Amino acid sequence: MPRVVDRTARRSEIAAAASRVFVERGVANTSVSDIVKSAGVAQGTFYLYFATKDDVVMAVVDEMAGRMIAGITAAVDASGSTAVEKFLGLRDVLMAFDVDATAVELADFMHRPENRPLHDRMAEHFVPALIPLMESIVVQGVAEGVFNVRDPRAAAWFVLGGLQSAELSGTPVADMPAAIKAVTGFSLRALGYTAVGS
Amino acid sequence: MPRVVDRTARRSEIAAAASRVFVERGVANTSVSDIVKSAGVAQGTFYLYFATKDDVVMAVVDEMAGRMIAGITAAVDASGSTAVEKFLGLRDVLMAFDVDATAVELADFMHRPENRPLHDRMAEHFVPALIPLMESIVVQGVAEGVFNVRDPRAAAWFVLGGLQSAELSGTPVADMPAAIKAVTGFSLRALGYTAVGS
DNA sequence: AGTTTATGACTGACAATCAGTCATAAACAC
DNA sequence: GTGTTTATGACTGATTGTCAGTCATAAACT
């Protein structure tokens, strides 16, 4: 039998190299030739593992998104035990977006204008990936008797969309506290929030 | 005085030609050479009116978005006079998205995978462009005493984001009526809706 | 142990394509 | 006829994706 290689591992190696070069030079300014030089493989090898340049971009985005989602999930779990606490935790992460230092760096990179395609694809992964988390919070809240929602899945979509949209609204930093408060109010009203015992 | 040409008109001509070719072949598969051939001008002429290929893509998107926004605004105005009627009109347009036949065709085109960049840029224009319309509806509702909102601008962002997100949730056609009803409920709750006189 | 052979991984020069430039010409105004 | 703006299209440099062939490995067979 011939020489055998772990295809998945090889793919990851090349994707990791691509990721490094992307961060250095920006996605648009990176050529496939740059990537293979950084990965230490030949141009042809690249095309054994990725169909197109766009393919590797998507792979990198998926991997980044996955790590961010994991970080967010952890942060939410750490933010409290009740549904409302978890909701507020998720809101904070989404609005402020400071899970840790690398996340901030990543966010900066993603918002560079030449990396728009990357940003857009990421955003598209984001809300869907957070749906299960948000939905579980809503379900928990209903069970606790603080939320009043017939369709938790739909509620998760709606509220996450609202939160993300608010993040995009370009609110001046000075007005952020007020904006966050407003958005919180809208979300809780949408979820039919009533304090326990009232 | 030197030779004079209506620069804006010329730009529009080339953009219109670009738009035609984009619809035929997709944005990514269209070269600048294709555009100039269709417009009947030389390659150099193109660069007198657009800095880059991306520049003409943006121009086409802006023009499309503008027409769609205008159509939506008209549809909303025609849907009723009260804030709630207008809100429901806007919701219908956003969820069903059938302003007219050409809009459907356009939507198909925009959702072709190879036109993703176009779609993303369009989406980015969309919510911001609808904010004034939504905000005016909210303000009217507050004046009518049916909505209870402190910050109409923030409410507009939140609700529009929620509506758009719901549209992206990939609800099966069969479940759409229920989903629309759910989304409507979330929106009205977020806006603090109470029927007049209650 | 040594030789052959089968197989997939890998290579890098190369073809094809395309965005953007530039030297030159035409059209017009005065 | 001089000056200024618009227009031209051949050209360049760079980049993506391909392909004919090499290389390393291990099984199969002597």
C-alpha cells in the first residue's frame, strides 16, 4: 500500500496557514501562492484539499465561528443559573462582544473593510448557531414561569435578530448603556416577561 | 469650455449595462470586458466612471435597493392609515416579499450562491434604509396611544432585525402562517402594544 | 532479504483569465 | 489652431486553477 496521510489533518494544517496569512495581509490581498508558501506545500497540493480559494476562506470562517460560539456558550453558562440571568449574559456577550482579548482582535480583523466577505459569511453562521442556546434559555424561562411564549424556536429567532440588529445600528459609545437598556426591555417584553410572583 | 458630457447619465448607462450582464451571467462570472462590450464602450471608458469593478457592483446594488425601498414604502402607505395597519403592511411585505413579479425574479437572482457578495451588500443596505419608515410607524403608534416605547429609533432597529431574522429562519412554507402570527405577536409585545380603549 | 509493482501524495511549471493602465486619438469649445 | 475633456483598446502584471509527471511507501512476490 502507498503512503497514506490523514486528509483531515492536512486540510487543517493548510487552513491554519491560510488563517495566519489572512490575519497578516487581509483576505483579499492574500493569494493562493501566499498560502502555500506559508504552509510549505506546493500550489497543486492546495487544490487537492480545497476546490477553490473561496473554499479555504469558508473553512477558516467556519472554524473561527465555531470557536466563538463555544466561547459564547461558556460565557453564558457562567453568567448565572436562571433564564433571565442567562439571557442577560447572552445579551452582554452579543452587545459588548468582549469574551476575551483574542475575540476583540478577531472582531477588529473581521470589521476591516477588505474583509467584508468574511464578515458577512460569519454573521450568517452566527444567529443560526446561537439559536439552540437562545431557545434553551427561552424554554427554561417558560418552565420557570417568567417567560410566556408559545413557540420558543420562533422567539429565539426573533430576539436574536433584534439583538444583532441593535448591534449593527452604529450607536455611539456614549449612548450604549441606554441602547442596551432599551434592547433589553424590548426583548423581555417580546418574551412576555413577568417577574416571578407578580 | 471643453467637451461636456452628462457624467451622471453616462455612469447610469454603464451601470445599467452591468446590471443586465450580472443578471445573465452572475456577478462573479462577469468580467469588466463583458460589461463594456454590453455597454458599447471601451475598457478605458469604464474606468473613467468607476474606480473598480466593485464600484459598479455597489452602484447596481444601491440602485436596486433604492427601487425596492421605494416599492415597499408605497406598499406600506397603501396598506392603511393607522400605525398598526401600517406595521402589518410592512410585516407582510418583508415576510412574503412579493411587491410584484420583478421583485420575485430579483430575489431569486440575489439568492443564487454565486451572487452572495451582492446579496450581503444588499441586506446591509436594507434594514438601515427601512429604519425611517419603521420609526415613523412607531412614532405614529405612540401618538395614537397604542404603542408604548421610549426610544422609537431603537425600537425600529430591534423589530426590523427580528422580522428580518425570522425571514431567514428557513421556516417551511406550510408553517409560515403560524410563524408570521408568532412574529407579529413578538413585535407588538416589544412595542408595548395595547388596543385603544383597553 | 531483495526486487518489483501498485497507489496515492505531491510537485511546480504553465495556460487561461482578468482587473486595471497608458499612450494616443477624437471631439469639442473658444 | 490651441487647449481641454472624453474615449479608445492594446497591453501588463498578477492570479487562479490544471496537469503531466515524480516520489515515497508498502504490499506482493521471488
